[in-house]
Amino acid sequence: MTRRTSSYDESDVRIRPGKGTRPRTKQRPSHDDAADAMVVSVDRGRWGCVLGGDPDRPLVTMRARELGRTPIVVGDNVSVVGDLSGTPDTLARIVRVADRATVLRRTADDTDPYERIVVANADQLLIVTAMADPPPRTGFVERALAAAYVGGLSPILCLTKSDLADPAEFTAAFAGLGLPIVRAGRDDPLDEVLAMLTGHLTALIGHSGVGKSTLVNRLVPEADRATGVVSGVGKGRHTSTQSVALPLPGDGLPRSWVVDTPGIRSFGLAHVTPDDIVDAFDDLHDAIEHCPRGCTHLGPPADPECALDELEGNSHRRAMAVRRLLIAVRPNVSAAEPDSDTS
């Protein structure tokens, strides 16, 4: 019997590479072919988007791994790759988030350091307030105004149920701010409101029960169907606790959009400082440069040398209106209970 000798030696042994033998690259795909889209809904790790801002081209997307935990919110302009057909059970990827032009933020209360982004890139904020049932709260409107000014949005005060109470006394509290005011009760025509919303991305906020949902359904007659499509983002779920962008009826692009936000009980402003608010007004920005260091712009006795007191004419009237706003939303004061006037 002949013994068979092997023709293999050590050089033929395959060694399994250990961890780190292959250098990991930090380069990421450039995604030059990515398409532009807008985020219209968020639901449990999925984002509903529309290609090119066209509501007839919806997509369900996920966040690409290279974005990590980058926050993506309704209104964000993003770049997407993958299956862009929008057919059921398909999933595209968000690979880039564009810089935001505006951001509407709030905190849970005035001591909460965590900022919640309500909507990105909205250029208007429609503050929906009922004149009765529930009664109007100047404190909530003042806080919403502050958040709008600081975030770069143009605020509009929208009154509902104005047939139940005269709004004159309530709206007088905001004289001097140049705040547009419109009525949108059940029996009021919406021509003026629609004119203000056309050509814009407008966020709607308001307390529960003020008629915001009724207004949205009047502005977007197919809102229920549209909300079901974009808020479920492919999962068949209607999400009433999340913001959702809805297109106003119209032909052609770009479309006008309204962002329906959940009813909120309080509007914290832990992220807002007095300078942030005053800086939003061009005619007051230069004046506060002459204020002493640490000035809160609240006037005497807290700030006897505040430069806002030296202004005259329309600038003085606006400064006093802004000061009233500052007093109402001054920082480092805990938010009141939800049923109080300051919530």
C-alpha cells in the first residue's frame, strides 16, 4: 500500500482576516442623482415626502444610515434616492437634509431645555384663536408670536367663533405689532384667509377646541383623505398627534401648503431671550445696541436706561408693544397651569 503525500504546504492555508485588517473608509456616496422632495409627515421612523413639492408624487422614505440621528421634521427639504416610484410597499431613502430657512420651536415649559421643532421652512404662522368656548388667551397668542418672530415666521392672528363675542378688546392687546388679523368663523367667507395663505407654507397652531380642524377641512376639502395618505406613510395609520402638511387646492407648481399641528396646551419659550425677540424687528434692532449690558428691555424699574425708551413716533409705539410682549413671555418664569391665561 502506497502512502499518499499531500501536495499542499503552509502557503496554501487560507487565513481568515481579522477585525481591522481592511481599513474602513469614511467616504460616503455623493448621491449626485438624488431627487428633491419635501417632508409632509412623520410616523414611527418613516417619513412621508412629495417629490418636487408635487402632492401627486408621494413617497414613503426612511433615513439613510449615514445621517445617523439627524432630526427630520415636516417642512424639511430633503434629497432622496432609491425607488422613487411611490408604489405601495416601496421605500426610498433620505440622504440629505437642506439647511432650514425658518424653524418654529417650542419647549414643554419655560424650564425645559429640550427644544421641539414643530415645523421647518414655514414662512407664516396662523395662530387660530376662538373668541369663546374656549375663551381666548392672550398669553398663548403672545407666546406664539414670540416663537414666530424668533423663528423667522410672519404671524397672522386668525379668529374663530367671532359671532359669540366681540373680538375688539382681545385684539387691542396686540396693537402696535403690525399683526394681520382675519376672521374664520363657520359663517365667515374664507376669501381673505385663502388670499393670505396662497403662495406660502403656513403652519397652523391653536388650543384644542378652537376650531382649527374645522378650518383645515374648509381650506382643504379633501383633508381627511389627504391626511390619511400622508400621515400614515404607508402604514394605514391616521396620526392625529403629529404635524402633517396638506396642499391647498390649486393647479400647477409650486403649491401652497398648510401644516396642521396637534392642539397644544402650552407653549414653552425656554430657548427665547429678550434680545431674540427685539432683534426680529428691524426698526428696534439698532436701538438696543445702545442698551447697557444685561438689559432685559423691560423698562423701569428693572432697566431704567433701556434705549427703547428713547425712540419716538411709530418706533416708540412698536417698542412699547414689543415690551408688553417681553413682559408677558419673559424668560426664567415657570409656565402656568394649562388652564391659565399664560398657557
